[in-house]
Amino acid sequence: MQSRIEHVKQQIRQAELAGGRTPGSVQLVAVSKSHNRDAIRQAYQIGLRDFAENYWQEAQSKMQALADLDIHWHFIGPIQSNKTKSIAQHFHWVHTVTRSKIAALLDAARPNHLPPLNICLQVNLDAEATKQGVSLDEIGALITSLSPLKRLQLRGLMMIPKPLEDEEAQYQSFLRLTTLQHTLNTRYHLTLDCLSMGMSHDYPAAIRAGSTLVRLGSAIFGERPVQGVYHDH
Ligand SMILES: *Cc1c(COP(=O)(O)O)cnc(C)c1O
């Protein structure tokens, strides 16, 4: 794992240079879904502090087992209403807000002794490829609905683009989210500063296009065991 993490950090530095980005401006989040607590502990010992999970139940058992570590937890999966309370209580970031109703539930459940919950809006820019995400038609109304929600801190946008092989095509695809963020900042007088984009197969292109946070699973932990099946031990 050490050599994979070193390789990733080197690739991030190179992409920052290639994109004219400030060195160190891109945050690395390790996607630990379907990897067990020992793997997370090992990555922590190598120096990683930010970890992301897609399912509340799976995250919960890992958080309990790793409560002695100073981890920042990111939620990056689809959000069901009945999980909003747990998510608002236990995560530092939620990257996948797509609806006002879910945002209001997260806001209501965020404990007062914690800082506001950092959120990103997941945007669907490839309408045919994925159903997850708010559309361009709906994003204005969603942003407006967030302004009374003081327990949430809107930080930026997140996307999972349709898979593309060619790095230039990936770059162009990610640029759409960077442009959208600029447009929204101007139109709604916002200061969104987070672009959560880039996974193991496309993060160099995402960084060149302006990503500030990459979500990497297999590049750090190796190939995932069977998808969606997590066995506690
Ligand atoms: C699984 C997942 C990732 C990481 O995927 P890799 O290809 O393993 O890097 C990133 N973001 C989301 C939303 C995911 O579900």
C-alpha cells in the first residue's frame, strides 16, 4: 500500500504542475468502501486522514472500530432519508446532496456541538449515463433552498462523469463542472471552493481541470473485493 500511496501523491503533484495549480492544493480522500478496518488503519499509519464511504451500515462498524484515530469521514453514496440523522451526526463531509428534502433533514439532524456539515451538490452533467445528481435545470432551486439551512456549509460541486478512456476527453468533461462552479459563484454570490472530482482512472485529468479533491479507491487500496459485499470481522 505504501508504494501505491507514494505513486498517487507523485501523480497528484505532477498534475498540479501540469494544470498550473498551487502545489498541495488538491486534497486526497481515500475511498475505503468494501475494504476492512485493517486496511484503513494501515493507510492512516502511512499518513492519510480523509476516508470516504458509500453506505452508512458499513461505515458505522468501521467508525466504531477506528474511534481511536483522528479520521475525517466523507459520505459519497446515495442518501436515503432514514439515514440522514446518522450521516449528519458522524460525517465531516457529504459529497452527494441532490435534493432539498435531504438537505433539510441533514441540517435538522446536525448536532449543535459540531461545526456545520460540509456539503457538495452532486451534479448530473451526463444525463443519459447516470441518474444520480441534480440536473442543470434544478440546481438553482436547490441552491436557493439551502440558504436558510445554517447547519450546512455549501462547499462546492461533485460529479461522477461517464467513463472516458482518452485523457483529453476526460479533461474536457471535468472542465464543465469547473465552469459551472464559476457561473454559480457569480450568479448566486457564492464562494464555492471545492470541486470533488477525479477517481482512480481519471484523477490526473480532473486535477488539470480544477479539481480540489480527488476520491481514490483502487489506486490506494488495490482492486476492491466483490462489489457491495462487506464482511465485518
Ligand atoms: C467507489 C467510488 C470512488 C472510488 O473509485 P475508484 O475507481 O476505486 O477510485 C470514488 N467516488 C465514488 C462516488 C465512488 O463510489
